[in-house]
Amino acid sequence: MATKMMPLLSVLLPIAIAILLSATGVTVANTASAQSHPHPLDSLSAAELTAASAAVHASPFVKARPITIHYVGLNEPEKADVLSYASNPASSSTTLPRHALVIARAGGESHELRVDVTDISAPSVLSDSVHRGAGFPAFTVEEQAAAGALPPTYAPFVESVRRRGLNLSEVGCGVFSKGWFGGEEEARWHGARVAKMQCFVLGGTANFYARPLAGVTLVVDIDRMAVVGYRDRVVQPVPKAEGTEYRADKVGPPFAGPSVAPGVVVQPEGKGFRMDGHVVRWANWEFHVGFDMRAGTVISLATVHDADSGLRRRVLYRGFVSEVFVPYMDPAEEWYFRTFMDAGDYNLGISAFPLQPGGDCPANAAYLDAYYANQDGEPVKVDNVICVFERYAGDVAWRHTEAALANQIITEVRPDVTLVVRMVASTGNYDYILDWEFKTTGTIKFVASLTGILAMQATSYTHTDKIKEDAHGTLVAENTLGIYHDHFITCHLDLDVDGTNNSFVKNSLTPMRNTRDPATGGADTPRRSYWTVRREVAENESDGQVKLNGAPRELLFVNPSKRTKIGNEVGYRLLPGGATATSLLDDDDYPQQRASYTKKQVWVTPYNRSEKWVSGLYAEQGTGNDNLAAWSKKNRRIKDEDIVLWYTLGLHHVPCQEDFPVMPSLSGAFELRPFNFFQSNQLIRTRPPGH
Ligand SMILES: *[C@@H]1O[C@H](CO)[C@@H](O)[C@H](O)[C@H]1NC(C)=O
Ligand SMILES: *[C@@H]1O[C@H](CO)[C@@H](O)[C@H](O)[C@H]1NC(C)=O
Ligand SMILES: *[C@@H]1O[C@H](CO)[C@@H](O)[C@H](O)[C@H]1NC(C)=O
Ligand SMILES: *[C@@H]1O[C@H](CO)[C@@H](O)[C@H](O)[C@H]1NC(C)=O
Ligand SMILES: [Cu+2]
């Protein structure tokens, strides 16, 4: 679930304060001058954000007032230009133009503007188009705050609160995206930009989500900022505050849990990586770290140094989280619409708060700040939003003990030291720890760790013995159900394995019967069966869709024009982790139509600068007509082309009592691992410990 809770102003719990601060933000004066030579993929600076918004406000294309800014991001230069810059940044005498993509709403329309901010003193709007299709841009933080202030001014709501014997000042409400549910329901709201609101009882706990005001749903027209629908359906007991706290000073002292000795991180020789602007150099890796208000962390131009050839070789042009889709599994009136698209509905980047040194990231971490644009187009600074650190967790990169040699035992071992780039998105109740981990072997590992608070439903039940019907969740505490749901985290991965043009290869491991006849490939031995590899090169997009949960397959991205010395095609392998759940919803169900790409973990498409957001550019209330599955229907060629991998990590979540009151983190991961990319193991000549 994803929503920014907007408690009433009279309630100042610490959690609420943090959110309210972000609503007003730390705005930055337009004094910071742009870097003289930004990297072409650097995120927009505070000055560039200000310039972009000023240009939109001054543009004759957008006449209606007020204008609300929903997204401002770098409209990156053509890939060919970026690559030519990257191949020789020193000799790039002229910097590439700096363009912003702005999505703004005015007069009930969504405008998409491209703005040249190369000269921040004279920004100019290059183009404007009004979006005529389905869907809307994400809610702004200010809209969520304004909507949060509506319920206490709405008489029927005040009456509902009173009827439950509660005090208005102890109730807070949040904006819940309403999804899209086809003709009948859409007609009810005349295609307006509406959201639902659900409310919670705040008294006595910082656990905002543990005490739902069950049965009450408000419908808010976000453009008009007015309540347009109201329902108070059932009264359920409000779960008690006791046992819902998670703040250290409320749960202890005394602290009674298992005790562990504090960990220590020491780097006597200092950090092993360098950051020049946003370019990180560490061991054999070099890459650019950007920030986008919708995606959060953006990894670009990742290259790895090859010790054999002495060359720096391309691996990943771009990697970022494109969407986080979280459908809940209760068809009831207050729950059916909870089918959140955290990036498209709320923006993952602006759901990221400052990381806590020593907790979120270890003592040896370095931090990056970032800016996003608020609804008025003013830059908002988020300190320490991304951290970068070297990790040694006591793991082994490679080892061997040889005991077969006479009179000696040889042991060689190399520790596995990696580099992690981390951001945490707190999308309302859930927290997603999103890591890009670089290994000296040439592997890039993506890890998503889920923690935070369950979406909970108030119930009259206090014991499972009493529950007869399908409760759609687990009783995690008295009067509290943790509702079943999924998490689908989709990454956009523009792989450029040793060059731009790659092919997608599916190696199927095929069981074989030994015929015992050498003429038919058999061997005259008693062995009856074995497996072999059947290779298939994907021709077009329909071949690029793979559901993993079937026959064993190895999925490779190869560069067909590059081979190793001994003739293997140079490649990278996609190594899925355990989190490979796919959606179990029916294809004709509305949330499934919007997220139709969640039935397969792997999709491969040709690179297209406009195809970035897997759920569509306008995902909020979108219909799915501009999602990855829709693009893939074009069935374009993907063989020996510039191709993009879309990988969806999936987790089904049946909550349990240990997930209450806060859920211990649960991780899903995948790896992109060199496969015949190097001539041999790159770590052979690395120093053993103590040398
Ligand atoms: C409601 O809350 C306000 C502010 O905390 C308090 O002054 C008032 O006494 C409360 N009323 C009731 C009936 O609890
Ligand atoms: C593209 O895929 C379709 C469906 O698998 C297949 O029938 C067709 O031959 C492919 N086109 C090419 C050019 O390979
Ligand atoms: C690139 O993507 C956009 C948006 O989906 C689409 O309109 C355009 O046709 C695509 N171009 C190609 C060559 O597929
Ligand atoms: C990639 O392949 C396309 C289509 O075959 C071709 O037009 C293009 O020149 C190739 N690009 C490179 C960098 O080889
Ligand atoms: Cu979950």
C-alpha cells in the first residue's frame, strides 16, 4: 500500500511531523548556480528546477491558473550523444543541452512540456502537449496534505467520528489512489481525478496504520479539492493502541529482546571509492548515480574494467525502479481499490527521506543529497537521500582447499567486498530498501527489502477460532487483520553488454534419454538420462516475454558481434533470486489490466527513449493501454538491437504475527552476472587478506 498519511494539524506525533515537514519542504532560494559542466545525466539542479518551472509559468501554452507541477525530471540527451560524451568526457568541449520534462496540470488538463534549461537565466519551453488519454500524473505532496484537511470540515464525517465516541483531533486521513475499474465506476466520477480517503485513529501510538476507522470511505475530487462521495458502512471496534508502538523510547527500557554485540565497521585505509560529482569509481567499476523524483536512484553508464584487455567495458546504460505495484486481496468496499502503483501514484523518489547514519547505512557510508520540485515548482532538498558504502559481510568471493597434494594442504580464499548504492522509499506504511550492489566479479545485484507496517483491517474478531468466513488476511493482533497482498517491483534495465546492440538468448535445459547408440548422439554406457542446453535467440518482442516458473532456463544477454578469445559470445546472465511471484489475478480484472506485465517476470523490448514507466507515463487511474505489455504487442525486433530488460521481482505476502507491529525486513533480489564476458575469473590476481 502506498499513501502519505496527512494527520490533522492539531496532532503532532513525531511520524506526522516528518511528513508535514516534507509537505512544506525545505525550499531553496534561486541562488545556486548550475555546475559549470554538469555530467549530461546529472539530475536537475535546484536552479534548473526553478528555471524549468518559471518557464512553464511564463509559457503561453499553459494559460489556465493555478498551475500545479507534478513531475520535473531530466529529459536526457539522445543516448548516442551521452555515449560519445562518456567515451571521452575530457575532450567534450561543449556540454550537451540540459532539458527538463515537466508534467503540469492546469485547467483540468495534464500538460507535458519540454523545457531547455541550458541557460538557467533564459529557460525556454521547447514543446507542449496536452495528454488526452487515460490516467493522471502522481498526486503532489501538497495535494495529499490539502485532502487530509478536508474530512474534519465535512459534516457527515464529523458525525461518523462522534458516533464512534471518538474525538476529531485523534483522527487522521490519507489519500488512497482509487485505481481504475472500468465503465460503470468511472462514469460515476465523470472521469475526474478522484481519490479515496481512509482514516485512522491516532491516539496513543505512532503506529498510524494499526487503528483503522473501519467502514468509512471518503471520495475526494483532487482537482476541485472537495469531498464528492461519502460512505459510512459498518462500525467495527477500533483496535487498541497497546502493543502497536515501535519507537525505542516507548517500547523500552528495559529492552528485553535478544542481545547482540554492536557491530563495527573500520576502514583503516579510508574509503575505497571516489565520487567525482555523481560519478562513482570503485575497484573495477565506474557508474553515474542520479535521482529522479518518480524512480528515486538511477544508475547509468555502468562500466567494468577488464584486467586482461586493459579496457573499460560497458554493461548497463541505465537501471532504475520503474514501478512498485501492490494489489490487496480483499474485494470489500473499503479494500477492492487498494491496487497501488507507488511510483506512478505517489512518486518513489519523493517518498525517500534522509537516511539515518549507523542504521540505514553503515559508518563507512558516504551520502548524496537530491532535489525535487514541489507543486509550485520550487526545489525541495532532501539530505542524505542516497548512501554509497563498501560492504564486507564476512562472505567469500572464491576459495579452494586442495588436500590431494602430497604432504601439503593448500587453501586460497578471497573475501567478497562489494559496493552498495542504497535508497529507502517510505511509501506510506511500507518501507522499501532499494540496493544496487556492485561486485568485483562484474556482477550487479539488485535487492529490494520490504519492511515497515502492514495494511491492517479492523475486525470484531479477537481469536481465530471465531473466524468462519474467508477473512482475506491473517489475524495479527486482537481486532486486527493483516490483509493478503502482493508486491511487484519492476526494474528498467537497459543493458549494453560490451556495446549497444545485444541479443536475448534463452538456453533451455532439456532432459535427454541416452539411446546407447553413438549414431544418434548416445553413448554405449548404462547411463539412462542427462540434460543438455537448447539455445534460442529471441527474434522479436513476443519471444522476449518469459514466465520463469516453468522449465529450467538460463537467460542471457549477449553481444553477437563480440566473442572471447576462445569463441564464446560475450554476455551477461540474468540470475533471478527467490522472489519470482507472478500475479494470480484474472486477466480481465481491472488492476490486472493496468499491471498486465506482472504475469511474466521477464520482458525484453527495443530501446525507446519514451518507454520508461512500465505502468505508463500516466499510471494514476490509468487503464494499462500505455504499459509494457501494450508496447510489447508491437512485436518489434529485439535481435542484435539496442534492447531493454524489464524484470519484475514478485512477492506474495500472507502476513503473520511477527509482521506486527512492524515487519522485519524481507528481501528479494536478482543478479546480472558476467557470462563468458571475461576471459577468466577476474579475481585471480586480487590480493588475499593480510598481503
Ligand atoms: C478532544 O481533544 C481535545 C484536544 O486534545 C481536548 O481538548 C478535548 O478535551 C477532547 N475532548 C474529548 C471529549 O475527549
Ligand atoms: C515474431 O514473433 C512471431 C510470434 O512468435 C513469429 O511468428 C514471427 O515469425 C516473428 N517474426 C520474426 C521476424 O521472426
Ligand atoms: C516509442 O515509444 C512511444 C511511446 O510508447 C511510441 O509512441 C513510439 O511509437 C515508440 N517508437 C517506436 C519506434 O516504437
Ligand atoms: C544496431 O543494430 C541496428 C539494426 O540492425 C543498426 O541499425 C545499428 O547501426 C546497430 N548499432 C550499432 C551501434 O552497432
Ligand atoms: Cu507486504
